Amino acid sequence: MIDPRRLRVLRALATSGSVAGAAASLHLSPPAVSQQLRVLEREVGAELLDRSGRQVTLTAAGRLLVAHAERIAAQLRQAEAELAELTGRVAGPVRIAAFQSVMAVLVAPALRRLAQTHPAIRPSVVERYGPPALAALRRGDLDIVLTEYDTAAAQPQLEGLRLRRLFVDPYRLIVPPDWPAGLASVADLAGRPWVAGPPDTACDHALRRLAAEAGIPLAIEDVCVEFPSVLALVAAGRGAAVVPSSTVDTSVRVTPASIGGRQVGAYVRAGNRHPDPATRSTLDILSETAAR
């Protein structure tokens, strides 16, 4: 008999395109993924993977099983939805991908409220962002993916996904506390160094937009993934930065510049059967928490 858990591993491989990608999405080691796939091949008595090339690809038998795995996942989601309608009790797991700067202001208070209002929902959170999280959402390994984008940009339109906007987090222009007090705008900072976020993040887009609007070149000395690191370097005098207001502390000086904000939102899968009742209830709690 085919083990459906191993079908999930095969499905993850098909979605990610590699053993390493499947391992990352399932929180397993690559050897563990390879072992599960070999056991599955013994169970079905057929080769599911073509290992002759530099990249592992699916055989015809592998593609057939992946199609069945997709249908099984959809049937399980439909069963959960019908059971919730029958019993009036919303229950089940909800897997959420979030990023560091929304954990304290949004995710943690929302999960506290969810535990009070829907105790049968079992949320789990993974710190993941960007394309890897969206790929996991598309293949059904995640149910909600939190995201951000610069409000000056168009709302992202991603095939197969639906975005619910949660809240706008205004940007703040911050500078080291010992810099001159007259520095009040991006234009005033011409020739001074900057601490930036990674490419394609909301704050990186905002910084480059603001520099272009002010007509100044950017001298980016440091690049940090997390905002506590940005604040620490700004406080140490390494440069100025653009950060969301929810992340600012007293270690830096905030200028009075009005420079827009980032939109925080939540992606779910689109379609008539999505999201399931547990995911929809969790999304509603996130929206209520954001509104507060």
C-alpha cells in the first residue's frame, strides 16, 4: 500500500525541482528525502525519478503519482471544509509563514486571540519570506504567507494566489543620534552612507525610490536582513536607513520626513475551495488584530 506521507515528499520534489528544495520545504535533510523516495519506489515497484542527468527529473510513473498526490491533498482540504460545515466547529492545522518584523506586532497577538476564539485550530509558524514561502504555499505546504511591499508600487498580482491587505506600516527615516540636527530629509543626506535591506524588500524599494525622487546617489555601506541589525548599525553611526515605524526604538534619531509606508498583507491560495474554514478564520483574526 502506498504511504501518502511519501507521496507528499514526491510532490514536494516535483514542485521544488530538486532534492535539496524538497528537503528545505519539508524541514528534512536531503538524505532523508532521498531515502523516502527510494522506499516509495520499492512500494510501487517502479522508478519514479530519472537520476541519469545532472538534475533529478520525474519519470512517467513519477508524474502519474504526483497527479494523484495533488488530488489527495485537495480531497483532504475539502473533507476538512465539509466537516467544519457539518459540525459548526472550525478545526485543523493552519501553517503560517511570517517574517521577523511582524512577529511581535501582528503574529503573536493574533495567535493569542485565535487560541481564545478558536481553540480547535492548530496554528504553526515558520519564519520564511519571499519566493520560497510562496512556492510552499502553492504546493500546499503552507496555508498563509505574510508579505510586504512598498505602498508606492502596484499591488503584486501572483497567479493562483489571493492577497488580503492587513495594515500599512509608515516608513521612518532614521539617522545616527550624533549626526547634525538639521538633517531632516533624504535630500539632506546626499553624500552620507546608508544601511539598506536586501534587494527586492519593501524598504530597499522605498530607499531607491526616495533617492531617485531626491536626485541623490546612494552610498550603501551595509546591508542587513533584520531590522534590529539595521537599528544597531545606525545607532553606531554607520549610516542612515529607511525602516517601518513598528521597528523603531530609542537608539536612533527619527527625522520628520514623510516618506510613505509598507503594505503588510497575507497570501492564500485562490480558488473556490480556498481558503479552508480554519485558514479563513485565522486570516480573519489576523485582519482584526491588524485593525487594532
